[in-house]
Amino acid sequence: MADPDRFAGVDQGFHTTHWSLVLNAGQTDAAQAHEALEELCRTYWYPLYAYVRRQGRSVDDAQDVTQSFFARLLEHNHLSLADPQRGRFRTFLLSSLKNFLINDWEKSRALKRGGCHTLISWDERSAEDRYRAEPVDGLTPELIYERRWAVALLDQVMARLRNQYEANGKSKLFDALKPYVWSDAMINGYDSIAGRLGMSDGALRVAMHRLRESFREVLRAEVACTVESPAEVDEELRHLVASLRS
């Protein structure tokens, strides 16, 4: 596992990102802020589903809870709830779900299957298959949420990286090197991989270095989408690494 300090650094030219758009919805285009919130929700729905399932709720109940929560969040102008006092998007989302379960879920049960709008689409069977593959290790709902959040973020990073490489006709190179991106360890068997890709050992080492640099940049950019300011990126990265180690 990589050292979180490996990803430390000062962000230059930090642009307004998804979560900062949401936090400043009153001062920016509300439609743009809503779109940013919806994209964040589409990326990070599974950690919420895993949280609800780990509470012991049934498959159908967990699906209904998660969809009803997103419907309430996205349809009822709850952008006003996303104030800076509620922290990063990761903590805001879980805190909002907990409040929903306490205050609103029983009221919204009449809108169950077929009644409420499906705003965040996913394959329900795939969602449950993913949950059944989770280790039975006694993780609390909060801990499984944090771990699944970290994995969802890394999945998003890797998808963005693959799209970049695919656009440049280098998808085979990416697929060969991606297992080694997260670690600083050297690849065993450079010759074998280089030969398979028709590259020299030196060229492959350069490609690995470039991929790790790109990974670092895309990871920081993705984390930045979930925090308000660049000052919070490094702390969130440390939390990400700690969650994966838990």
C-alpha cells in the first residue's frame, strides 16, 4: 500500500470543483450546482447502499431506502443543506442519510417500489452481488461505508485514467500496468511485460513512471471534487489510505 505522503503537494490553480459548487449554490448557477451534486451521487451511491445493508436491512428495503434518499436529496432543493459546517461531501452524505433514516424514511414508505422516481440508476442485481462479495469481518456500517467510499473513488480514478489511455490508443499498456499503479514497488518481470507489449525494458519503466504520475494527478483531482478547498485534499487522501487499510 502506498504511503499517503506520496500524494502530498500544493495544488496550483485549484478550480471550483463539484462539492465547492454545491456548497456555494446560493452564489453560483443553481442548475450547475444541482448537476454537480447529481454527478457526485451517481459516483458514490454504492457506499450508502452497503451502509444500509450492513445495518441488517433486506435487499428490497436497502434499495428503496437508497433510492428514496437520493430522490429526497435531488428533487426537493436540498442544496441548501449542503453548508460548509457539514464538512466534506463524504461526511455530508452519510450524515444526511442517517438523518433521513431517523426522520423521513417511515414517512416515505408509501412511495416505495414503483412509486418514487429512480434518479440514480444502477443494476440492482449487480449492487447486491457486490454487497454479497464483501468480507464478513464484523465491519460496522460506518467502517464499510468509509472503505467502500475509498474504493469507489479509486474506481473513478482508474476509469478516468483508462479513458485517457484509450483515447491515445494505449489501452493495452494501461491494462498491463494498472495492477502496479497504487504501489511504489518495482514490477517483477519487466522483461515479460515489455516483451508482450513489444517495448524495451527502459521504455516500459518510463511508461510506468508516467502512469504513476498521471494517477497521482487524477487522484488528487478526484479527491478535490469532494472537498471545499485545496487545503483539505491532503487530509482527505490520508483518510482514504487509512480506510483502505482498516
